[in-house]
Amino acid sequence: MTQPEIIKIPRSKISLFLMLLGSVIFVVIGIFMQHEQVSSDRSAQELLVLQGIGFFGMMFFGLCGLVALARLFSNKPGLIITDEGINYNANVILWSEITEFGEYEKKGTKCILIHINDPKSYIDKGNFLQRSISGVNYKMTGTPLSISSTDLKIEYDDLKVMLNEYLSQSRLKSAA
């Protein structure tokens, strides 16, 4: 089967909207936690903890909301597949670096795991948050790279078949 040179898969706008909505809800909860007052049933120390959680919740979910909002109005594809490799979440992964695709499922959400030759090189890339997430992914799944089935506007099984076809084609080309 001959593959087209570039496949661009858009992000799921529904998932992004739900992420934005959830972020707004948690920011509002954080605001209410910030405005909590000392009462007879709460000590000053408990209040400080509650307000601290509210503050960090507002910051974290506010950032998540901004990312979702930016992606919601962006026309950039969520995943680009080429003859050279995959471009996903600012990671360019060459077919020659990929050993296999796996599967991980938690609470009904499936992810395609991208097993690579040198996981450490991807764990060390990016800012502190990206490195932390990659490290946690590696500990949980054995690889720092995965593609969530809910992020993109494509069915999970179709994406898995497409990625495996491209990987097979790449291996045939390199063997020739």
C-alpha cells in the first residue's frame, strides 16, 4: 500500500472544549476557596491550606484553560504523519527511532504508546513540566511518548492501523 507523503490529523475540538469548560469550573472553585473566611468550624491553619490549594488550583487549571483555548482556535493539526516520522505535541519522532507501538488503557481511555530506542533522550527534552510528565509516563508505561485517543479527530483503531502501516513501510524502505 502506497502512503501519501503527509497526513495531518486535526485536534478534537470537542475534547478541547470540554477541557476548557472543566478548567473554568476548577478556576471558579479555586476562587471560592480563596475567598473562604475563618469560621467557628475551621481553624486559621485549615483556612491557609484551603486557600493555598485554591490558589494552586486556579493557577494550574487557568494554565490548562489557556492552552485549551489557544488550541481550540488554532488550525494547526494535532498530529502530522510523514514518510520521515511523526510530529505530535512538538515532538518529532523519526520512524528509525520507533521500535513498536503499544497500547495503554486507563478508565476507558486508550493511548497508543510509542516505544523508542532511546527513551532518555525524550525525557530530557523540553521544560521542567514536560520533562516531569515524560518521566511519569515512562515509569507508568515504559515509554515517555504516547498519543491519547481522545486528543485527535480520528478513531483509535484507525490511527493505530495507520501508524503501524507507516512503521512497516519505513522498515521496508530501510531494509531495501
